[in-house]
Amino acid sequence: MSEEPPPKGRARAQPDYISPDGAEIRLVLRPQVEGVRYHSLCEALVRPGQVTQAVRHRTVEESWFVLEGEAEVWRRLEGDPGSGTVTRLATGEALNIPLGFAFQVRALGNIPLRMLCSTAPPWPGPEEAISVAGGLGEATG
């Protein structure tokens, strides 16, 4: 008896939706469709100059890998009275958003910031993100 291989995913040309922070999201691997059990994977796109809404997640940890572009990413442990830290990200670099951290992104330069984003456990939906006050200023879209 031969076992079928797990399904494969593929990002669509058009966004599946706009994330709670304002990034364009193209779903790649999802529990509901591709049968992934312990994480989810998407491609996120932030337009040049765009500042996302600052958010924190309720239940997921998120990891990013930059495919194209550059950004500043603000992160702060929720409940920390400090202002958080800003990290610069460029093509080929990765970053982690641990559970309990708020974050916000500003895309730099003239090309969109395009990243692979993995969440564990799998992304449950838009109610996962809670808006918070950010460190990069007002969201632009």
C-alpha cells in the first residue's frame, strides 16, 4: 500500500486578505486546505513607505524571512514599561516575534517588503491580533 505525500501549497497572485496590521497576505500552507498540523505559512507584502498597525498576538509565535525589501521592525514585550527596540531587516534576514511581544513594521526603500511568515500554532484568524500603541508612529495603511 502506497502512502500519498502531503499536499503542497502555493501563494496566489492576488492577496487572500489584508492582515489585521495592514499587510497583504497570500496563504501558502494552511491546516484547513493543505493539512499542515503544527504551523501555518504565508507570504506577507508591505508597500514601500507603509507603516503597519502595531499589534500583538494572543496565542501564536511568528517567524519572518525577508524575500525582498528592507524594513524597520519595532518590538516590545507587552507590559514592559520601556519603549521597545527597533531592528532593521533586509533581504535574506529572519526575525522572530515571540508570544507576548507587540510589533510594528515600516517598509523602507522603493520596493515592497516581501516576507515568508510562519506561525505556530497555525494562524487562527484575524481575531488573533490585538491593536496596541506602536513605536514607529501612526499606521498608514
